[in-house]
Amino acid sequence: MYEKFVIGGIWKGACYSGNAADNQLLKTWIRALVPVQTSIFEMHGWSFDPAAMPEDVEPFPGICLGDILAEELDADVPYGSIVIIRSQNAFSNLSQAAGRLVGEILLRVVGRGLFPLIDEDGLLYALGLAYYRAASAKELVQLGLEPSAFQAGLNAVLVKYWAQPCEDGGLFSSGLSSKNQPVQRREFIRRNMATPSLAALNDFDVRPTLNQWTLKLKMLIGGDPGRITQPPLHGNVGIA
């Protein structure tokens, strides 16, 4: 996705450890939302929205992004962590930026290959719904997060991913129905399904790696015994 731009910025000397004035608050919110360790880097000329990617993503075969950042920038990038890339300018709405980042992280989680391909859309929707609801948690509001702005940022990322029209109500605000689910596997999500709380999403004694957290999310949502599944499709033939 953004990896080639990041590598180009590193080699041009445009990428450096983040020191923007709003980074500390952003770190606080991301730490409260996602249990995986994160490292924030800024880049001159970064024209994209803030991006999140695993440190173990390989811009080149056999070479991890985390290793490149550690070698080229002498940066501390923990194993199994998430790398955040942003512009050096302050965000016009930090809560919305946090929502975008969580959306980016969820896309990366679901795309790590630990979930059945046939269930990815449903899982992503369920995780998005969990975070949409978690944004109103008292502990986050007390930290200064604006739930509606966070939800708008999260919604914007997933709307773009599913190429859905950006409706005023968003993907999650009007309830669960076959009309507003941008997924092919609609039976994956049952009406009035319970979604994990923020505490459940972050229930670790020590900070997990991204893979460990992904497995926890798989247990919380992907392991739902009440879901309806169908046999995988191979071409045009369903094989039981």
C-alpha cells in the first residue's frame, strides 16, 4: 500500500521519528484503543492520510520495514509492533485522525492471512462495529477523544475500502441490516449481535505482538460459535 513511499522517504532523508506537538496525545489514544506497541514517524511531503502498517511488512522480499527503520534511522521499532507514518503538520482534528488510524490497523489485521478469506469482510465489519461503539467508552472520553469525530474517521477508511457511498449515517450508526452491510457474507453478522468491549479488545497482561492480538480478535469475533458459515467456493462449484 504505502510501503514503497515510506522506503523512498527514508532513503531521501525525509522520514524521521515523530515529534509533532500532537503526537503525545495521539499516542495516548492509540495506546488506549490498541494494545500493540506503536512507533510514530513523520515524513516531509507526506500527502496521504496517516497510515499504519506492521513492522514486519516486507517492502522487499526478506527485508522488514522495522529493520529498515532501525538501520537507517537508528530507531527503536519493537518486534511485532505497528508503524505509523504521518505528515509533520498538526492534524486539523486529532480524534478523526485516530479513527482513521484504527481503521487502517483493522485492515492490516484482517489482511494478515490468519482468517478464512471467505470471512474477511464480515470480520472487518464486526471489528469496525466494535470500535465504533467503543469510541464512546468513558475512559476514552475522559482522555479527550471526541467519539463522533473518531467514528467519522473510522467510517471514512472502511467506506473507501468497500467503495461505498459516504452516507451521512455511516456504516454502523443505523443498526445492522442486510441493507447497510457492505459485505458479501452478510449472514456472518447476526442482528443485534454483541460486540466486544474496549476492555475485552485490550485484555492483555503485557503488550502483545500484532499476531498475538490478531489471534485474540479471532477468538473474540471469528470464533463465534453461533455464526452461520457456508462451504468455500472453488470456482463455480461449492465443495462441502
